[in-house]
Amino acid sequence: MIRFLQKETRLTKYLFIVIIGATCVTMVIFLVPGIFNDSTTANDTFATIRHGGIFGRFLPAQETIPVADVQQAVRRMARGQQIPDMIMPYYMQQAGQSLIQQRIMIEEARRLGITASDDDVRRYLHTGQLGQILFPEGQYIGDARYAELISDQLQMTVEKFESEVKDQIVADRLRDLITGGVTVSDAEVRDAYSKQGTKIKFDYAVLSADDLRKTINPTDAELQAFYNQNASKYANADPETRKIQYVNVTNTDLPGAKPQITQAEIQQYYNHNQQLYKVDPQVKVRHILISVDPNGGPGADAAAKAKAQGILDQLRKDNGQDFAELAKKNSDDPGSKDQGGELGWIKHGVTVPEFDQTAFSQQPGQISGLVRTRFGYHIIQTEEKQDAHTKSLDEVKASIVDTLTKQMESQAEQSFINQLASEAQKSSLAQAATAHHVPVITSDFVATGTTLPGMSDSSKLLTAAFALQPGSPVQVATTGDNSFAVFQVTGIKPAHTPTFEEYKSHVLDDFRDQQVTALLARKTTELADRAHAEHDLAKAAKEVGATIKTSDLVSRDQQVPDVGSLGQSAPALFDLSVGQISNAINNGTTGVVAKIDEKQQPSANDLAKNFDATRDGLLNQRREQMYGVFVNNLVSSYEKASRILLNRKMQQPGPLSGS
């Protein structure tokens, strides 16, 4: 199964798309201002939504969004990454608001009579990318594989997953209803494709901010005046530095041989950690699946049942001896068919409930009757059963030895570190290090953020060192990779304001940074003015020191060196005629003036080929805009009526529970 999941990356990605889509399908706008009202609710509730009552005569129906659902949505967003506590409230709010919008839109769909059935879900799972993977070549991958995939990748049951798929179908139908009247005219399609398909080739003169920066050479008097004007900026510009003496200790520096673990120590660890070695009950099973054709009409179920019954009768006749052969010939589960229906060992809850109950209730060797699940009729044979038990000492001895060895090495290292620190406190760090034959290092005066020699991670040591008062005793800090350091601060230089002469090079950099933006804008405007006045871009470029370049034939969604994406940085170029010179184009790092050399309009044949795709693109864009307005207005109406109540406690920083 693990190999299957590793190989089926398309399925995993698509399942994430489906489930995140089900969670976020109504999140057309990123954040709706004012959606949340102050409220104090139960700690396990993220928000409460008050839906409208019936004709205003009854109390409004209330729906709660549990914190657990929001946390699960955050875990999906994080994709296995640890989210820092500092930004956890942002993720919780984003995921929570998505769920709130979803529930509001689902309720609106129900109010309008929009629903989805189990048959709709089955059809949905048979179509698109998901259908291609769950039913390769029309063959279902099997209940066990399907259920395990949903459990492993989404941490939910099949029932929960399919419930969310049903919600997505409802939301999609609501979207279609709201946006069904959107149209675009043929003229709009032609105009859009003309803009999209137009290509241009141009010469362009480039001024570089980096090059201009080098030409800014102020006098010492100008720099001194700049330094004086920005005195507050340079106050304490030289940070505090400290000189640190330290000994970095690793496992290789420890005296003595590798710890030897006794049998008594192994037995004691095993006795005290029995819970680590408990094994859940599981069964080894095989099955034959006869699926029900979802498009087979009213008689499909009866046909599948009759076929399954015939196979079962044959199995009972020969006491199950032909189970593997019959599975290979008849089973509709491609995941186990070639293995004679073998599913291997499974735990409780991995398969759908009907299958699970039968597999665990049977005795080894027993063959079930027909078991109906949502995917068809199963014949299940329980081959072996393993009751809940605790692994024997012999089974886990190697892992216990490894654990105890690491513990003893860590204890020995900590003991050595403490001894070294104690001796250093009585004499000196250098003498203690010499006595134990470990090197001592003395740094230069360093600031925070420095990497100290001989360490993979000196951040914790530096943090501790800069928190110490002068004259503090020898300290111990971790240095990464299970290593430690014994250290002391031997000198401190406080933060101070550098003199102008000391900081002159930095002042020059700051002066140039301040001046270059205005200089680039001024020089680019001068370049454009000269080019227009002289009707000669090359001559104007030479006069102001710009570099002439030539583009390829490009469309507005393409990148051009020193210009960037034309559609974003220079869309006006597509409005120019051949021979025309542009105005100044300034993107902050370069200034550009261009002259159009060639302009290629899409042909009538190109338009005809791309007409439908362009129309679809425009329609989708306008539908998204219309649906966004609809969502915004509906959610705003809930907010204005105080029908969305958020538990503000849930926005406090804190780790994601269960992650």
C-alpha cells in the first residue's frame, strides 16, 4: 500500500484538490472585511452561524463549526509543514473563514432547492482525473485501497470525504445557477483575442539603476551633511559585540568506551514501556468483488448480485479451494485481483464498515455470504486473525539496545559537560580544556548572527552569551547535532554611534540608495524626451549613455530582459504603431524607452481556431466576478445581521493540536 501511495502521486494531489476545493469552494474572495463579530463560545467551537428561521416565526437554525474541523483544514493547507505559532492565528482565520463561507453557501443552495444524491457522488467519483485513477480502465481500485488512501492522506473516513464531495457538487450547482445568465458578445471575444494574440518586436534603450548608482559621487561635505541629517539612523549603528571563549564538545570527545547495555537493563526498559509494544487486532483477508455498473440502469444491482451468488455457490461446493482462481477470473478489484483477491493484514476501520464487520467477525478459513457495500457485492474469506497482543522482548530487543545506548551516551555527554564547566569555574576554561585534551577557541569580537568556528549551529550559544552580564560564570549551551559547548564571555564592546569617518562607506551607500531612484526617473524621462524630439531612439540612447537592445517577437504574457512581463510592466507598447516611440517605462531597477519595429495582429484563421477557447476564458472570468459579488453580498448580509459569531479565543497564538 505504501508503494502504491508513493507511485500514485496524481491521485494524492487530486484528492487534495477535491477536498480543499470542497472546503474552500466558496472562498471566492480572500477575506471579507467585517465577517466576524465578537463572541465568546465554547472552547471547542470556532464559530456559530445563525441561518434564517422559517418566515421569521421561529428561532433561527444554528450551525457550529468545530475547532477540530478548522485545525484539520489548516493541516491540509500546511501539507505536513510545521506552522510557526506566530502566524497560526492567520492560518486559523483563513481556514475558518473558508469553512464559514462554505456553510453559508451550502445553506443558500438548500434554500433554493439545490441538492445532490449519493448517485451524484458516485458519478462524480467516476469522472475526471479522480475517475481515471480510482477506476483505471474502468476497473475500481478496491474498497480497501480507496479507504486507506482517504484515511492516510486526508485523515478522514470515506463517509466524511464523500459528504464533502457532495457539498462541493451542491456548491458547483449553486455557482452554475447564479452565473448561468452570463454572456459575452462576439465583438468582445474578437477584441479580447486581438489583444491577447497581438505580438510586437521592438528596439529598446535601457538605463540601469546599478550603473547610475555608480555615477553618484558626492563630496565629503555632502556626505557629512547627509550623515548629520540622518543622525537618528546612525545612532548605535555599530551593534554590541562580544568576545567568547568556548569548548565545543561532541560524542567523539567523550572519555571512556561505548556504553555496554546489560540484559537486566533491557528487561527493565521493556517492563516499564509495555504500551510501546502493544499490537492492535488485525485480520488477513482476501475477497472477490463484483461491482455494480452505475450506468447499468435498474437491473444492474440484480445482475451483479446474481453473478456474485453464482461464484459463492461454487466456492461452497469446493470448500473455497478455488478462491484465488475465481478471484483472478471474476473480481472487479484490480488492486487484489491478480493476487487471487489477497488484501493482506488490515486493522479495524481501514475498510468500509460492512466489510470491516464481516472480516473481523469470521473465524480463520471462514467464507462470508454476500456482503453489500456502496461499490458492489463482496465475498470475503478471513485467512488468519491476530488478537491484540504485546510484542515479545526478543522482537524488540534491538530497538531497546539502540535507545538505551543513545540515552547513556547523552547522559555521559551531559556529565562530562557539567564536569568541564565545574572545573573551568574553579580554575579557567583553558586549564579545564587542557586537562581533558579538548581544544579551546577564543573568537574575535562578534555580533549576534555570527557563525562561530567548529559549530554547525552557534545561534543558541550567541543568544545565551549576549544575555549574560559582565563577569558571569561559565555557561553551557547546545550547538546542534546533539553537541554542547562550555563558554564564557571575555570581553564586551557596547553598541555605539560610529563617527562619520568610521561609517563613511555605509553613508555613501545610503546616499546613493536615496538618490538613485530619482536619478533613474529623471534620466529615463530625459531619454524619452530626446528620442521623441529627435525621432531617433539610438541617437538619444547614445547621448544619455543608455544601452540599445532588441526584443524577439513577443506577446503581452511574455518576459523581455530588463523590461519584465509586458502585460504588467509595459502594456501600452501594444497600443503603439510601427515606428512609434514609447514614453518612459520605469520598473525601479531599469528605465526603458522602446520603439516598435514590427507588429503582428492575429489572423482571421487564428481567431477562428481560438474563438471558443477565448469565449470560455471570458465567460469564466465574468462568472467568477459575478459569483464573487454574490458571495460577498450574502456573507455581508449575515455579518450585518450578527449571524456569524466567532470565538475570539481561537485567534490566540498556539500550536496546532494533533499535529
